[in-house]
Amino acid sequence: MRSWKFEVFTKWGELLFSTQNTQMGWDGTQYGLKCANGSYVWQITYDAADGSGKIVSREERGIVNLLR
């Protein structure tokens, strides 16, 4: 992979977390404070080689439910 970005958003689109470190994950906080229970949207954007070796951009999204 040439580039990689992981982001977590509120259901209203507010960015809570962003990293380009593939070893780092979201800990359920924003600015050191625990986020409320609920659903949050995650997105991973990355560049990768396709079957022919050409570099293409990809984007994956999903929902994570935070429960404490």
C-alpha cells in the first residue's frame, strides 16, 4: 500500500479520529474524553495495486457501535 487513512465520524459527519498509522486504532474517545454510546461511521481510504499492478484508490466504509 502506498497510502492509507483511517477515520471515524459521528452520524452527523463530525470527524472524531484520523490516522495514517496502520498500527493505530480508535479508542472510543475524542480529545481524551469518552464518546457516548452509539453508532459511529468509519472510513478507510487507501491506494493499492490492482491485478495488473496499476495503483488504484479504494474506499471502504462501515458502522461501529460503541458500548461501554
